[in-house]
Amino acid sequence: MAFWSAENATKAYLKTLNMGQKANEPDVVEFISALAAGSNAQLMVVACEGAADSTTLALVAAAQQTGGRVVCVLLGDQELHQSEVVLGLNNFCHIEFVIGEAQNLLQTHYRDADFVVIDCNLENHEGVVRAVEMGKKSKGGSGGAVVVGYNAFRRRSTWRSMGSKTQLLPIGAGLLVARIVPKKSDGDGINNTCDGFGKRSHWVVKVDKCTGEEHVFRVRSPVHGKGIEA
């Protein structure tokens, strides 16, 4: 992820809107798609608690903008068959499906993943986050990664233990967003206070008082100085 592309983010967001398959919280998939595409993600890995759904399709839309790959890690054959039914053959063929433990796969086969999406309903979802971190620190790992966890509110007792460097966004059932840098930064290797390009960043959520719609912005400012750019 060498740069942020607003054009890719916008196109992926609109493509996800037009997919016609909505999750219970449609804002989530659109945000994930835009974030992955805007970050120019090349290897996107999603770890599902059940069958693949519109969250995985959101990454497909992003990959169509970035020229990247989408890998979906499932727990078993049953989830694979269910995914084919849910997604349809046309979408199914654009995704690389792998059956296994996401925690192990991210430390071995997918250490170069630069965008990882995790269903927080997974029993070991915190372990999956740590696997991404360890994969970046181990020999053969390269670059940084953005990690997004959805359904975060449903695991309120566990996301608190992930540290203040992981931001919780009030979108849908809750989104965790963290940036993992390729080398140890200040303790645990997870750092989202700096976006990797010499600028500090944070997320701002604005709620339209008339419609109730939530708008999320990433605000970046230089490490030195007072300028701010959105």
C-alpha cells in the first residue's frame, strides 16, 4: 500500500453499492471496500466465521480497482458450499478459497497480506490479529497491513484488550481498524497513529442530525506542524 487513492476508494464504494447484495449493516461493506481500494491493497485476506457473504464481495470490488487478489479463509467444506450458494458462480470464481485456520495461514502462506478482514465472531479473532503482526515481523514478511474487524460490538469484552492503538468505529455492528507496521514501533507492533507516510491520522465520525446517517472521515496531519488535510 504505497499511497492512498481517493479515486479507487470512490469507485469501489459505488461498485459495492450496486452489487445488489446487502448485509444486515450495509454501511460496513461499503466502508471496507472503499478502505481497501483507497489503500491500494494487493493481497486481501478475509477470515469468516461462517460462509462468505457481502463482506467478501466488497473486497472483490476493491480488487477490481487495484488489480489485487482476494483470499477467503473458511473453517470447512460446509462453509465452502454455502459460500457458493450465497455468492453465486459469477462472484465465486473471483475469490481464492482456502479451508483452514486463519491464524496459521497468515503466519505462513499469507505473510504478505496488506489488507486483512476478520469476523470478530471467530473465537480466536484476536489470535488472527496477532498472526498478522507476527507474519510481518518474521523472515519473509514484507510491508505493513491494515486490519479490519467487523461485528466488534458483539465481542465488547475482547476488543478492549486489543489496546488503545486500535480504533473502534461506530459503523454497523462495530468496526475495529488497526495498522500494523513491518517493524516494531512502540511495544506491540500495532500502530495506527501514523499512517506510514510521515503523517499522523485518526478517524472522525459525523452523524447527520436530520437523516441519522453516519459519515466517517480519515483526517491526516503532518507529524511536525499544525496543518491538517482530509
